[in-house]
Amino acid sequence: MKCEQIGELLPDYLQGSLSPDQHRTVNAHLEQCADCSEEVAVWRKLSLLPVEQPSPRSRVRFEAMLQAYQTGRSNQPPSNSRWRKLFSPWNVLGWLSSPLGAAAWSAALLAIGVFAGFHTVSPPKPPSPSPELAQVEAELANTKQLVVLSMLQQQSASSRLEGVNFTTREEQLNPQVLSALLHTLRYDPSVDVRLAALDALGRHSAQPQVRSSVVNALQEQQSPLVQVALIDQLVEWHDREAKSRLEKLRQSQDLNPSVRQHADWAISKLN
Amino acid sequence: MTLAPDEDLMLQVRDGAGEMLGVLFDRYQGPLFNFYSKLTGDRTLSEDLVQEVFLRILKYRQSYRPGTPFRAWVYQIARNARIDHFRKFPRERAFDPDMLPPVRPTDSAQEHQEVELLHRALLQLPEDKREILLLCRFQELKYEEIAELLGCELNTVRTRIHRALQELRKSFHQLTQGPAPKSASAAASENLPPRGGRHEV
């Protein structure tokens, strides 16, 4: 057998998963072929590479991170904001069965029907979309936006998380959805949802409102985990204006030591 | 209790028992650290990335589904953490092969030197080749899991492993003997069978 054919078998040979026949074939080839047998030797020799140990500091850092996370999860900020109260009776099923929900879904179904009709009857004509099509698309977008806004108001954190994730599918955020996301970042009672909102907002740094809200959130957030994520985001944006706010943050007396350390790191990165 | 499967522990973490992550940390910080340090040659960065992996496990724990092998899931996170890091800080990617981590002395000076050269040869490989070798040789991932991780076919994984190994052999060969044909060095280590000998796995 040629080296090429043996080469196809070699990875399974090295894992010991060849049939006895194939194994013998490879062995016979290795006895004659210096290159292939050296490949096997190099593979085995890899096991001699030293196993490196992380420093003991690593475990300490992990403990601090975990503790910060647990503390952050138990320190829930107040959630009875006006915005939340305004929508709080909503839940998906309740909303869908309400007259407004029913009307929205009827409109959506109609819009989908008309939209599908346009696409099946005639091929799409991108240069000049008809006003009807534009209207249908606008209605669809509107419905999607209502669904997202409703999800962000759910009682269950996982539904709100889903709502946040939903927004990441859109390249451009509607101003209302954007402001709902910014609100979630500031006031959502769940650390996970606030972190997800930050991730989602990270994609829209071109909007000045987003940057300023993230910088402001730095002072407001009490959860070390969210603080660390905010700091990371500012470093990622190379937001030099954030430096003074970071310096102010690190002066706070009750700041978690890991966050202070992280703020120092960020300040050095932004220099 | 410490012998609970990784998957059970991760489900507990997902359901709010964050403290169980400590057990997973003890099991995985070593392998992950070695994965990163052999991949990047940078101990400090490797420790940072290990921390990032565990932070991400907490952040994305709700996305862990029962039945998903934890090892494969965690290496997916580890790969993404590294990719994201180098996207954020591309300048730190520069790697100097002379800045090798220290190699521990072993019984034999020759073996020590060989190991050092092999390490150097590994670090000289293009990163994708180095990564696939690390994943299958050191991280105990099955080829199927690697295929899923890299988003390619199983046969492609086999081909890529073989190509990476071919290149590693050439590179190691050049370092040990120059480009001329080989000598008996492959048989130098007593852990290895003599060249042309039997290779039972």
C-alpha cells in the first residue's frame, strides 16, 4: 500500500480504532516506510511534552469570580419601575388573547399572506418595491417589534432572555426596542438577562445613546459580574472617554476587589 | 459525589447550583490551561482565557442541554473565547517561538532536548494544524467531537490530522537533524519502539 492510502488509515490507527486486518496492514507498511513510521513516533512522542500547571492564583481568581457571580445574582435591583408596571400584566398567552394581541396577530397573518402572495405571483423586483409591499413589510416589522417588547416584559427570566436574543437577529434596532434593551440593561432583576442585554447592545455601538448608557450603567450596577462585563465592553470599544468614569469607579469604597483590579487593567488598556 | 459525571454537575450549575462549578473547574482548568498554553505559548494569556471560559459557562449555562457531552461543549466555548480574544486584541497575537515555556528536566538529557525540539516544532506549525493536534492528542476529544467543534466532516478531520502530523514530523526532523535524511533518533526514547518495529496501540 502507498503512503497516501496508509495516511488515510493512520489517524484511526493512532486511536486504536482500526479493524485487526487494517491494523496489520498499517503495521506492515510502517516496517518498510521510514517517513510513516516516524510520523507515528512523533505522535507518540507528543505525550512526553510537559504538562504545565496553572499558578495557584488561578483557583483564587476563579473563587472570586464565582463569589462575585453568586453575590450579583442574589443582589437583585428593584424591578418596580414605571416602564415595567406599564406592561406587567402582559404575558404571551394573555397578550395574544387580548383584543390588541388578537388584532396584531390578525394583521400579522394577513400581512404574511399578502407578502407570500406577492412573492409567489411575481418574481421580486428589487429596484422599485411597490408601496403595498413596503407597507406589508413595515407591518411585519411592527408585529415583530411588539412580540420582542412583550417578551422583554415577561415574568420568567428565560423568556426575557429569549426576547433579548431575538433582538440580536436584527441588524438595525427600532428605537423602541433599543430603548427597551437599554432599560433591561439598567433594571432587569436577573443578572443573566442584564448580561445578555449588554451583549446585544454591544452590536450597536454606532448609536451614541448605547455608548453613553453603558458608561452610565458602570456607576449604577452593583453586581460585580455586570460591572466586569461593562468594563470589558468599554475596552472593546476603546472608549477613551470611559477612562475618567473608570477612575471614578475604582475610587468607590465598597467596590469588589476583583472589579477594582479589572478597572485598573481597563484603564491601562485605554491609555 | 466528586465522581459525578461532568454532565450531571453542569446540569446542577445550570439549575442554579453555581458552587458545583468548582468541581468542574478542578477537573478542567489543567487541560484547558495546557490547551491554551501549547496553542499560544503564553502562560498569562492562557490563565486569563481559562477564567474567561468559566465566566462564559456561567453566562451561557442556560444554553447547556442535557445529553450534550460536557467536554465537547466546554471546548466549543474555549475555542470561541480564544477567537474573540484575538479579534479584540489582534496585536497580542504575535508569537515568538523563542519564548518557549520552560521544559522540565527529565532523566535523559537527550530526551529532554528532543522534547524541547518537538515542542518548538509544534509551536512552529500553523495555528489550525497545531490546534487539531492538541485537540485529539491532549484533550481526549473523539474525532466525531472534533468534527462538530470545527464544523467539518469526519473524514476532513482525519485528513487534517494526518496533514498536521506530516508537517510536524518534517518540522521536527529539520530541527533535530537538518533537512538531510533521518538517523536513528526516532528510537532514542525508550518509550518509543524502534523505527520499523511493531506499533501496537
